[in-house]
Amino acid sequence: MKDVLKNKSYQFAIRIINMYKYLNRDKNEYVISKQLLRCGTAIGALIREAEYGQSKADFIAKMSIALKEANETDYWLSLLKDTGYLNDEHFKSIKADAEELLKLLISTVKTSKNSLKSK
């Protein structure tokens, strides 16, 4: 699960960076896209950071922050779509990836918390 999450979050960050470049270059959108870039790339960085957490609690804390960043990313993507900066095709594709990351992170955090409680 960890490698899947690590790889998917990295590929997602690449998509976010490319979307940021597109929004800046083609749509002249600089504010929301910057927020999207920050939180969309933070997900993978936090997952990588959690990988070498000092403890199980540290791992859970980092993954929980990655989950928050994924949720925030989802918000910015919806806002960009609803304000006409993203068309349906671009939105649906990246939204599906964001939702998949959210589900994986929710599962990871829940499983980790449960294993911590059972000790």
C-alpha cells in the first residue's frame, strides 16, 4: 500500500504542476493555481516524510496532514471547475485521481490508528 500511495501521489504532483503551468500560461490564473500547487504537491512530500517517521504516532500525524492537503486540493479543483478555469474533461480526470488519493489516505490513517490502539 505504501508504494502505491507514494507512486500515485508523485504522479498526481506532476499533474498538478502541469495544471499550474497551464492555468498560468493559458488562463492567466495566478492565485488559486498557486494554492493548488502548494497543497497538491505537499501530499506526496508528506507521504515521503511519513515513510521515515520517528514513531507510529509521527507516521499517523504526517499521513493525517497529507489527507488534509488532499482534501484541500479537492476543494481548489472544484473551485477552478465551477469558475470556468477547468473544463469538464480536465476536471473529471484529475478529480478521479484526487478522490483515489483521498480514499487511500483515509484507509492508511484508519488502519494505522487501529493498529496503534491494539498495541
